[in-house]
Amino acid sequence: MQEIHLNLRPDQSLIEQLSKSLEGEMFITTIEHQLKFNNSIGNGTIRQISFDWGISLLDYNVNFNEDVVITFNLEEINVLEFLFLIKGNLSYTSKALNEGDNLIKLNQYQNIVLSNLPDRSNTFVFHKGETIKLNVVQLFGSEYVNKPKNHIDTLQLSLQSIINGKKELLPYQHFGNYNLKLADIIETLNDNGDDNEGMIRFLNIEGQIYCILALHILEHKSFEKKLILPQSITNADLIKVKEISQFINDNIQDVYTVSELAKIHSFSPKKMQTGFKLLYDKSVNTYTREKKLAFARDLIMNTDLTISEIVYQTGYRSRSYFSKIFFEFYDILPIAYRDLINSKSSISEKE
């Protein structure tokens, strides 16, 4: 087992500290610190991006060859951490790790909010051989309170207290509902490619971080109001819903009924519909239709395929029906949208 101790402060780079233990290669830009490693310890990528007013992103995509314990020494700070596991399971304790400690299991797709007493430690155990994809948004209260129009007074009282530096509720641990909307946004964040650089990349990531933070806070509010999962839906069911939604996206050209999807995934059609309604606020058919229409919109914009060919690519057989639902969703006919794209391209070429 390898132990790594880090000082968690808004003015210190965690990546530089981690590189001393993980012996990887650092990539540092004006906005982003990234560590890549592939050695006897394990392999993966860890990155940190700091924003104004005490907001910071730390995310991991790692797999270790032995148990790795990362302990964050908090010193005199009040930090609120919003965690979301895209893949894998972690163990956690709100103090330095000792033999016989009862570790808390952090689960995949669960909304997690943590805060601790100053001069204490947050300890995470990354288990041997398990791929961990973890997204952490950190809010340093001592800096965020100075942000103009921070709207802290509109938050839940528990979060207000922590951000304002009060200690009555510390250590604070919120293990909330399971949220696949967050999973989708974080996956988009992780897919933010190298084509976007500098200001464009930074603004894109910053916008997504604030969206992630807002969804965490919204879930926390719902949880405190006892708006929890229906008893008919389990956490395992929600993970299966995520698998089905990914299957739909991976097979966008095919057509499946709700019954066929349920059979393929050994799932109850009723539970599947309940899960989609809960997580995406829409039925399975509506979710599928909107994904197909988005795929068709991108084909119209980025390819020379005819509208008839695009209809076929999206799994529809009737051009008139496709045009009808495209118009209902985007308020423009597919052929008119193609003409609009072409006209803008012509103007750009003339300029």
C-alpha cells in the first residue's frame, strides 16, 4: 500500500505534489495542470483547473497496481467538496487512515458532498486494479464569500454554514441520490478535446463546472426535502438505465421498441420507463427520438448527405414523418435548415 499526503490549499498545486509520489509527466498551461503516469505504481491521468473565487476542478482517471491512500491535509481552510464517481468505487474516512478504521464506501453515480474540520484530513483509498473515474468540484469558502452577487444566502442552511466558515455541522457528509444527468455532463467535460484551446477551452470547461455544481446543489436540496428515489427503483436499476441510454446512443441508426430494449437488457419495461422519467424527465421513446433528431441535425450541418439519406441513417423510414418531428422539435424543416447552413457558408466564403 502506498500513502500520499497532500496539502489542500487554493494557492497550491495538487498536481505538483502528486507528481513527487506518482512519478509521472506534468503538463502545465496557464489554466490547467495535468499529470500523466504509466509505471509500476499504475497508470492514468489526474488534472486540476482553478477558477476565480475559490472554485477548482480535480478529476481522476486512474488505475493503480496496489492500494493507494491519498490523504488531504486541510490546514486552516473551509472547503466544500462535491464528488461524483463516473466509474468504480472508493473508500473514504474523514481522518488520517489507521488500522481498523471503518471506511465509508463511495458509490458510482452518487451525489456526494464532503466537508471537514480545519486541521483534519480527508482520506481516500483507491483500491488495487480498479479503474476510478472521479470528478471533484472544490469550493473554498474563504474566497467564494468575496465573490460579488454570490447568492450564498439562497443555499440550503447546511451549505451556507460551511461556506461561511462555521464549524457546527463539521465534519459534514452527504451521500445523496444517484444522478445520471450529472454523469452525462461530466462525460462531456472529459471529452473536451484538444481542438479547443486557450480562452475557448477555459470558458467551455468553466461553464460546465458551474452546471455540475448547480446540479449537485439542486440534488442536495431535493434530498433534504426528502425527494428521494421511489421504492420501486433501486440504485442498480439506475445504473442499468444508464447502460440502456448508452446502448441507444451507440445504436442510433437502429430502431427498438421499449419491449425489445427491456428484453435485450433483462429489465422490466415498467422500471425502465420509471428510471428514464426520473433521470431524464422523459419517456424512453422521447429520449430516443430527441437523440436521433440531434444526430440528424449534426449530419445536416456537417455532411453532404441528402435529407433522404439522413432519414435512413437515423433509422426512420418515412421522410414526411421525420420532417414533421424535426419541425416540432427545432421549429424548422430539415430542408430549410440545410438551406440556412448553406447560405451562411456562402456568405463566409464571400467574406
